[in-house]
Amino acid sequence: MSYHKRNKRRLSPVALCALLGLAGLVSKASAADQTGSNDAPEPPFDGRRFENTKPKHDWSLIVGAGALYEPKYEGSDEFEVSPIPFVVFTYGEWLEIDPRGVSVTAYKANGFSVSGNVGYETGRKHDDGDRLKELGDIDFAATVGAKVAYEWGPVELYASVDQTINGSESLIGKVGVEYSAPVTERLMIGAKAEATIANDKHMQAYFGINAAQAARSGLTEYKAQAGLKRVDVSASATYALSEHWLVRGEAGVGVLTGDAADSPIVEKKVQPSISAFVGYKF
């Protein structure tokens, strides 16, 4: 779930996760529409915006923009600031269209939910870092996936799997836990922990170096095997400025593990990021 310089602007996984987190929290922050006669005063702002209640209209549209400070590529020790415009549209409790793609919830009852999604993998450019210059590009490709989740009060446990069609032909699995709850009528906080597991093709595409690449780059030939790729933790805060405007900040850190951490292209195993967004909800 980034926009780069020199017309390479695209959403990174970290940016996507931040945007999707914003969309999820805003969905939970929706309050029931307020109605009354023309002569009645406007109802005061209250904490119902943070209740997980369904609004009287079935759709929601969020338009916003922000910035992300993160490594130039997964494993880089150099950082960059990327601007991130976004649009998130939801319809009822079953459809969401966001910067990652389209998600459809097929089943939801008693806290359990099952959803499917169609999205994309942005790939990687050889000029994202000095150690990548002779390794070639990883092509942009479509993805299909599924997610199973269970909500227990403010806590959500989930597991997902995504398959890349062409490109790196990655198969990515994620398991995690997420917490979000209101602190005041305007402020909501969240925390998340997630582990990412990847197949051989993903690991070799992003962290491996074949014989030809080693000859061109001078890096050591390296075979990256399937396994636990990284573990991430993050914390966030969302503040409602008004009935429609909100701001969100998030800070996270990921730690590369296993064959990903040992790759010759990795300059730093610890991958921190910070993001800030402003959004308007219609």
C-alpha cells in the first residue's frame, strides 16, 4: 500500500500504506449527516465523527496532498522528500478506490472481513541509487490480491497476499496488527506492526545480483531466497480541523531481515520514514 524526481514520480509502498491508513481513519471518523429545519442553528462539532458509524450517504470522497520523507529505494542510506497528491473514493462498505487500486469487500460479518483487490507494483529504476546503476530496471506491473481481517474493538488483525502479473512476478504476504482510537473529539491516534514475506522471484528481483549484473556493476553475485523480508512499525495521529478538513502525520521504521538485509545493494537495514498530509472530505 514514491513520487520521484526527473519524471519518475510514483507511489512507493511506504507512501501507499500512509495514504491507505489516512483513508481508513477518515472512514472511521465519519459522523452521521446532520439534518434539521432552515431556522435551526448548526449543530456543534462533536466526537461522533470518530465513531465507526455509517453516514446517511453511501459514498465518501477525500482529496488531499502531502509529502513523504523516505529512503530513495529499499535499502538506501540516502533520503528524499516526495510530494504526494491523492484521491480516495469509497462506496458503502464494499468498494474503495485509492492510490493503490481498487478493493472490493466480498464478506463482512461479526468482525471478520474478506476482500479482493487489483492494483500495481511500481517497480524500480536503475538510477534510484548508485548501487543500482548497472542492475537494470524492474518494470511496472499489475497486481491481484486478497485480504482477511478481524476487528476486535479498536484493534484489527489481518493477513494479505498479492501476486504481481509480469514485472518482478512477486508473491508478497503480509501479516499485521493495527490499532486506532479517538483521544478527543478531534484527535485520533493509531499504531501498526507488520511483517512482510516474499517469494524467490521478488527477493531476487529487488535484492539479488545475477552473473551479468555482477560483471557490469562490480558488485558480488548474490542469490536472494524467499523468506521474511522486513518488519515495520509505525505511529500516526489524525486531527480534524473542521467538519471537512483534516491533517495527519505518521512516523515509521522498517527493518530489513534475512537475505534482503544481507544483499550487496543494501546500504542501510533500518529504513525510517515520516509523512504529513492535508485532506478535504466531501
